[in-house]
Amino acid sequence: AQSVTQPDIHITVSEGASLELRCNYSYGATPYLFWYVQSPGQGLQLLLKYFSGDTLVQGIKGFEAEFKRSQSSFNLRKPSVHWSDAAEYFCAVGAPWGSQGNLIFGKGTKLSVKP
Amino acid sequence: GAGVSQSPSNKVTEKGKDVELRCDPISGHTALYWYRQSLGQGLEFLIYFQGNSAPDKSGLPSDRFSAERTGGSVSTLTIQRTQQEDSAVYLCASSQDPTGSSTDTQYFGPGTRLTVL
């Protein structure tokens, strides 16, 4: 079955520290991969996406993610976290074929940032 | 120029009542999606409209759930005979890609928080 696993429900980091949020997927083929962020009271915003090519993807707000086929992972990273990064982060996969546009989401990782 | 809008932002209802949730997608977007976000459960796909094609209803959890999209624009998600387990945030998203593939960015609305007492 297709699924996305985000092993960490809640992570707390200090402002200025580096961040890595983990994402593993189970899919019949290499899917399209996405990271979304949901700030309190806000809708989801796309941070970055991977379809093919360079396995290191740059996104908005200084985030990047690396696709590792051998590990079925797509971890999100940021070298220096800002207080405004406190939010919930969702990893998602999409079908790499046809017109199946819906995404399968992980359960999310809530990020808290300590001053 | 506005984003995806949803109404109402909050809805409290009694068990057994019917509710309607509305989504206004971004103008010109042909694909529209409904997701449900339950506490601690992430986002669950419900239904997907793409242009004039028959909707993909594979994510609807029961026959109490239905959705329609009028004129290829506004969509209404209806939940009949609501149950307490229907309490969640219902999110709508739209995308531009006429092929309906997942390559196109989905833009999400702020959601409707449904509470069933």
C-alpha cells in the first residue's frame, strides 16, 4: 500500500540550529515528492517538490530536501532555523503517471523553536 | 488574484444533522481536491474533480459523504447525518494543470473546522 511515514511527531530546536525532518515513503514506483508547511491558522503552503533529476531540491524560505532512492526517503533540511519556522510540516507523495492528481500525506511533524 | 477560499471557517453541528462546506478555487484552476485533516492523522484524500471528467470519489469514507462541483468552479462537500468521528478540518485545494497530474502545485484553502457534538 502507498504510504508516507514521518517518524517524528514533534521536534524542538533552538533558534539558529540546524533542522532535519524525516520522511520515508512506500510506493510502487518512485513517486513525485513534496513538502508542505502549515502555520497556525493557515492553509498548507508548498515548500518544495521533486519530480526527477538532481536529488537535492531547493525550496522557499531556505529549505532544501534530498531524495534518496535507496532509502525511500525525502528528508527536509534547513541550516539555521528561525522562530518563524515554527509550524507543522507535511511530506507528501503523488502519482508519477496519468491523471491521479491527489496527494498522499504523512501525519506531519510539528516543529517548535526555542529562543 | 485571490487564493482558495472556504466557508464557513468554523461549523458546529449536532450529531445527525447534515452540513454543507463550500470551496471557491482559484479562478481558472481546473482541478479541485477535498482533504480531511483529523487530529493526529495528517491529511486524508476525499475526492478529486478534474475538468469535465467524472470525479474520483475513491477517498470518500462512507456514502454519507458527497461532493459536487458546479460549472467547473465552486464545489460543495456535503456530509449527511453527521457523526462525531466526522469532526475534523476539511481542506480544499485547487491546481491549474489540465491533465490533472500531481506535478502541478496544489494551492490549499484555510479549511473549515467541523465540530460534531
